[in-house]
Amino acid sequence: MVGKTEVHGARADRERQLPPFAALRAFEALIRLGGVRKAAQALGVHHSVVSRQVSQLEAWLGAPLLKRSAKGLALTEEGSRFHARISAAIGEIAQATHDVLDGEAQRPLRLWCSQALSIEWLAKQIVEFERRHPDMPIELRPSDVPANLHHFEADANIFKHFGDDLHETERGLKGHVLAQLPLLVVASPDLAAELSWVRSVADLLNAPLLHGAHTGDWRMWLIANGVDPPDPLPGELCWHPHMALESARLGRGLALGSRFFFQRDLEHGALVELSVEGATTRAIGGYKFVARDDRWSTPRIATLREFLGERMKSMEGPPTAVA
């Protein structure tokens, strides 16, 4: 025999539960819009789904909400009271959501990007983007590591990816390759003139190489060009890409990177591209825009992604050697 305390406890547990929200939405929309098909259209589902969800809600509650007859559907007395209360609750949820999204739209879109790309190229593009879209401010954060988008640390990331990582994105996120550019070998004009003896990729092993935070980029580029790099790889470790860039400007050695990194220095003549016979013009890796899958199509993220994609694509293609 079940005691009163157990019955009361079971009832209390059930009262703390909520029926499936999809079923609540279906029932609310059916009554508010006056029909199964209209509710289905508003919710973006087949009309049979609405009917099934309403029946599931009645089964969950253990009480009929609708009277079904040849003339159509009508609310039961209990269904009328239930609809009035959940309709108000769903309306409150919708308004609260609108308020949050409205506030979200007022703050800058937070974009994290690798430091080199941020400083040497992207910051200028963001100025132009905000000029075109004054209602879409961007907060650009140069970073060595991507933001945790799952935890809303930022709205989007732009970082360089290689291999399978370029075309595969972790679950819950969505990615788009903005551009794939070949890597350039650059030097100061004076050093480039001194290195006229460099004819092949293999010759570079005897030239003063500059490494940023690691030797990985040079090593990967040499392998892609058919040269087996020694270990350790010769050259100066500058510990940061911008230190390597500054060393290249000062004529201390050869730097390796994409046109995004060197664009301003190439335009102003501070650096020139070194002509290396037989060097590949094939892109190694690419810059990928990544955002949460559930926010991918929001106006600000979509507009920024398309804008940067167009800007980056215009720079793709084989580089032109000038030294």
C-alpha cells in the first residue's frame, strides 16, 4: 500500500518538472493562430508534428486540453486555463529574449585574431568595415590563441590553420576559409642585393633565416619545396613574429610569411620579395573564420565574414617577385 507521503512526494516531483517545451509551443501557437496548419507554418514544421506534440502534451499532463469533433477543435475548460497561463509565460520568454538580443546588438562584436594578421592587415580592414557599417562596431583583440567560442569568450576567431584542420571544424562551431596565400621570402633591399647568389630553395639553408616564435614555418615551407631541413634549423630565433619582421627591416635576415604580414612594407619599399627559382607558389594553410554554429547567420557575423572574405580573396594568387 502506497502511503500519503509517497503520493505527495511523487506529485511534488512531477510538479517540479516541465513538459517538453516544443509541445508547449505547439499548443500555444495552435490556439493563438487558430489552426494546426497555421501553427505548423509559424513554427517551421509539418502539420502532423504539431498534432503529435499537442497529443503528447495531453498525455504528459494526463488531461485533455482540446475537444475534437467534426467541426474542428475547441478548448476544454482546463485547456483554456492552461493556455492562458502558458501563453503569458511564452510571451514573457520571447520578450526577455528580445531584450537580451537587443542589448547584445548594442555591444561591439568581439573578434579574436592572430597578432600578426591583426596588427599588419586586419586593423585597417576593420576601420573600413565600421565606416561602411557604423551600426556594427568591432572589438578586435590580437591573441596568440583562439577564444573559447563555446563559452562566449568572443563572437568569432580568425587564425591560420593547416592540413585537415583547415577544412574541419569542431562540433558546435562552423568555419569558412577566407583565403589561402603562398608564403613569401622577404628581405631588406640591401640584404636582397647581397644575397644575389641565392638561386634555389636549398641555397637558403646558407642564408640568414629569421624565425618568429618557432622554426615551424620555415621547416614546413622547405619540406613543401622538396628540401629536407636539418635539425636544428639554422637561423635566428626572434621569439615573436613582429621581432622577426623588425629584424628583416633592419637587414638582419630573411623573413617568411604571407602577403598579409608584409603588405605595408612591400608597398613602402622597406622589404622586397626575394626571387627563389623553383619555389612553390602553392598555398600552405589558410586563414579561417570560425563562429558558433547557432550564431553563424546572424547579420553582424555574416556581414563581417563576407566583407573580410572579399578583401582576402582579392589578395590571393601567385605573388610577384621584385628582387
